[in-house]
Amino acid sequence: MKSLIIGVVILAAAAFAVLPYDRAGFGLGWGDDVLAFLRGGLPVIAALVGLIAVFIGIADMKDRAEAKREARASEEPAEKAPD
């Protein structure tokens, strides 16, 4: 419950910071700075997310290949030791 309240307070503070003072009558007017930051940071974030997705895809392909190998090994009859 405490984290929910803190989250709402932080969201309200962020909204207050972005609101333009001349239109709303209050706020810090950081909206243009936030948009500039997003324009500059979004390609970098997208590249990092894409790189992580590629690594996850490679790991998934390796896991599937290992599962197929194990399934084939379990289907083969077990070799019996000579009596």
C-alpha cells in the first residue's frame, strides 16, 4: 500500500513538472525538455531492447535444440549390459 501511494505521488510530481506554466497556470514547464530527452533516448533504448530480444531468441533456439536432443535420447531403447 505504501508503494502505491509513493507511486501516485511520483506520477503527480512528474505531471506537475511537465505542465506548462503559461497554459495551466502552474507547473514547471519541462515538457519540451522531456520531449527532447525522449527523442534522443528512444533510439538508444530501442537498440538495447532489440539486442536483448536477439539474445533471448538465441537462448530459446538453443533450449529447443537441447530439448529435441533429450527427447530423441529418451526414445532410444536403453542398452542392456551383457549378462
